[in-house]
Amino acid sequence: MSVAKKQYKRVTVKSLVEMKSRGEKISMLTAYDYTMASIVDGAGIDVILVGDSAANTMAGHETTLPMTLDHMIYHATSVVRAITRALVVVDLPFGTYQSDPKEALRSAIRIMKESGGHALKLEGGKEIKDSIKKILNAGIPVMGHLGLTPQSIYKFGTYTVRAKEEQEALKLKEDAKLLEKLGCFAIVLEKVPAQLAKEVAESISIPVIGIGAGNGVDGQVLVIHDMLGMTKEFNPRFLRRYLDLHTEMTNAFEAYHKDVKSGDFPNENEQY
């Protein structure tokens, strides 16, 4: 059943809660630079995530762990300059919030002041509740992230689906309710069984945005390089490629190379 959209000049954390209450799905994509963010925002995407996945897509790292505060501020600043409508959420990078709530607050304030981002995303539940409380008490909106948490990859040892076992599923449900109680405005659920994700979304009042979490949640997020087909080696079940830019770009670069070598570019109409 389709739901009438409300037109928002600017999407806020309040907007997302309103979308959930109306049954309107939330669209979310990553972006890391001005040009891409401008296109994403112009297309009407509700939320732009400046993800620490920039470590993979922009810098070629195997994990997200190498990202620093300075890296995240650089990417977030570039994105914020481009947008006129979308809510910009910025990942707090690994090592800036997990063990010390005071360090978490300092990290959060730096990102918000220096980038102009609108909200932050933190991975984890009960283990980081003190850091979340500290940040929220400073008036900074927080989006949670449960399920597969890439910053904990060495703990898990794999990127496989999380919470398939009863004990882990129960903890995920408890963590989701805790994040809602603490005051998070939304939660990302990554790579968890669809039925579990649906149960979580129905059990809390804040939006649940899924990636590899089925269609029973309140919205979806994908990494932009993946959904545009710029990456070839990454082929999870949840990924839908809307374009094959890897092939299109390769063809364009090869054509340019050929035209330069042959002297065809530039022609008489392409010079002064």
C-alpha cells in the first residue's frame, strides 16, 4: 500500500519519526564528497550517511578501522556543503567513543562543530550506553547501529549474518529498546534475519533502517559505490545494483584513451 509523502524542505530527525508513524519508507545512501552528495540530495534521498565505509570505497582499506576523526570531518564537510534537503549523519570512527564517554563527547563535538553535520551514528548497544548518553546530553542527535557492526570485525571474525542464534537475537532486541530509551532517533540494522528485523522495527517507536535486514523495517541504506555498480567484487545477497558504472566508466576511459592516442581528441570544435 503506497503512502502519501509529506514534502520536507529540510529533513530532520523529527521528520524520520513522522515518516515511520505514517508508514512512509525512509531512503538513505552513503556519500563522501561534494559532487556525489549534490546528486544524491537533488534526487530526493532522505538521509545521507557519511560512513566510515569511506575507508573501503575511497581509500582501499580492507576494514573501516583506519578512519580517523580528521578523515571523517573532511568527508562530512564536503558532503554538508552540497546538500539543501537531506539529513546528514556522520559515523563516529573506531576508537573515538568505545571506552571513554568523555572522549566520545569530545569526538562528537569536533565532528559537529567542524563539519556542520546534523547527527552522528555509533555502533553498539549496552556496551556503549554511557558514551551515547553523554553525547545525547550535549544535544547531539544519535543514530544507533546494531547487528553486523563493521568496527567490531575482528571480534566477529567474519561479515556473515548476525543474530541467527536465539541468545544473540535476544540481545539485539534488548539493545534496540535500550537505544530507544536512551534517546536515539533511529537505528541501522545490518545483516540480520528479516523476521528478526521486522520484530525489532515493530517493537520500537523510532525508525529502523536496514541493510541486509529485509523489507519489514522502516527504511533502507546502501553504499553508493555498490548500488551504482562501481564495485565489482562485492556481491552480497541484499545488494541491488541500479547501474553498472564499472563497465560504463571503463568504456568511457578506453574511448578517451583511444581518441587521445589517435589525435581525434580534441577536434577543431574542441579547441580555441
